[in-house]
Amino acid sequence: MNDQILALPPPLHDAVKQLNEWAQGRLKSEQDKNTIKDALYHYTDGAGLRGIISSGQIRFTDYRHLNDPSEFQHGIEKVHDIARRMATGADDRVRYFLKRFADMFQQPNIDENLEFFIASFSRARDDLAQWRAYADNGRGFAIGFSPQLFGVLNEPVAGRLPDFAGPVVYEIDEVSARHSALLEEASRIFLNAVEENDQLASDQAVCIPFMDALAREMMVLLTWNCLTSKHPAYADEREVRLVIMGTRESLSAHVQTRLRGSEIVPYIAHSMPLREPLHIAEIVVGPAAPADTKRDARTMLRSLGMDADFPIEKSLIPYRAL
């Protein structure tokens, strides 16, 4: 906890700690519930395949440079809508707390305090839309990674940043329920604290920092919710996201940049044990790839010192790239 939280009077400090523990438990519950049990696929082109295998790394991209940069802002707006609905008819103190939180939960404030980097995978093994969008218009590859690569680690690995796996939620009602659960719990904890400590809460010099501390705890989980939610139109992608999150100070030493045309894209090259036996389940060759691509891919893998004893299969989709 930061110094501002520690400076709060003990009853209010404990309330912030209570919300932190609830949010951490919620995130862990999601991780446990969504344990990856089947292979996840990463669609890429030939250069991407070679780079991933040779380096043993996956690139996690700054969330602001995703294919749809507006999706995160849509998530923030959804949170604001729910907060406004909850504030209607609520206790005056809760209404003020929710308004103050909404004023803080804006993208510039999030960007100032937190950094998020994302790697995208799919449960869909052979999906035409993803071949077209992410794998050289069907000429590329879908790397099938074994589920053990995505297991929740009980202990941190030295030199490796922690990553969190989250299946993307597409159903609007489920997205709303995730946001509402935290807003309701935070409002409950806030109201209990101010009612049980009315003399402290009546002092604005104490109550305002208390509300801000609760809001900062809310921001982390709500940002996670926004990063793992998308419009229902994308549901066929069946996306699962790995997310690296932290403060700018904690991640800055790991951040590199690359060019996408003239766009400068920050990313983290995240090491994963990709070359260990059984960690790649298979590689699927795109539907528009040349006839010899299966053989050539296996030759490339062997030239990189990789035991390519897993299947390499051709997509069954009839598709010819223009």
C-alpha cells in the first residue's frame, strides 16, 4: 500500500485494505474459474512464427496500440453509466463517493498511474476472420500453445514479469455484472466506514483522501475488466488475453519499441518456456499458404534447433488470397 493509504486513520485504512483484499480475491477467483484447459492459438505471419520460436518470447503490446483503440474507452464509459445508475436514489454520501470515483476513472488518470501490455490468443483453431486479419491474409500460421503455458504460478519466477490470463467477455450483461459487483462492494465498504466513524468522515481533510484511496483500489480491477471485455461483434474470435500490468516505474526497464509504418508501438518481449517439450501442441498452416509450407515450416523449426515433433497441419478452410 502507498504512503497516502498508510496515513489514513486505522479504521479507514482497514476499509481500504478490505476492498483491496476483495478485489484481489475477485481476480484470483476469475483466474481459477478460467483455468486454460485446451490449446490457445496465436495467429501470425511467417516472420512472427520464426521470431517467437527463435527468441522464446511473446510480444505484449501496449493496450493503446491494439487494433481497436476505442474499445478501452467504451469500457470506461460503461463503468460510468453503471455508476450513474447506482447513484440515482442512493445515500447522499454514496452518491458523492461514486461521482468522485467517476471523475478519477478517466483514461488520462489511468495512463498516468498504470501500464498494461497485452498478448492475444484464441480458442479458435481455424478461424477465417483471424487468418485474414492477423496471419498474412491466410498465408501465415496459428501456433497452438499447450494449456500448461497459461497456468497460474504459485510463486514468481525470477526475471519474469507476472502475467494474468483472462478470456474476453462479450455478453453485455456479463460485462455489466462484473463492473457492478465491484462498484456495489466499494459503496458498501465506504458507507459502513463513514457510518461507523462519523467524526472522522465528517472531516473533509480525512474523508476526501479516504474516498480517493478507495477509488484507486477500484481502478485496477475495473481496468482489468475493461481490458478483458469487447463488443459482441467480435465474439467469434473467442479471444483470451494475457495481460502484464503495473506502474510505469515497475515496467519501464522492460519496455521496448518497434515501428508499425510510422507508428511507434511500445511492447514487452515476455519470455515464456515455448521451446520446452509439449509446450507447443501444434502449428496450423493458413488456408492460402503454398502447398509446401508444412514441410518448409518443419525445416525452419529444425534449423532453429527446435524438436518439431508436434503436428503441423493445413487449415481445412477453402480460401484463396487475392
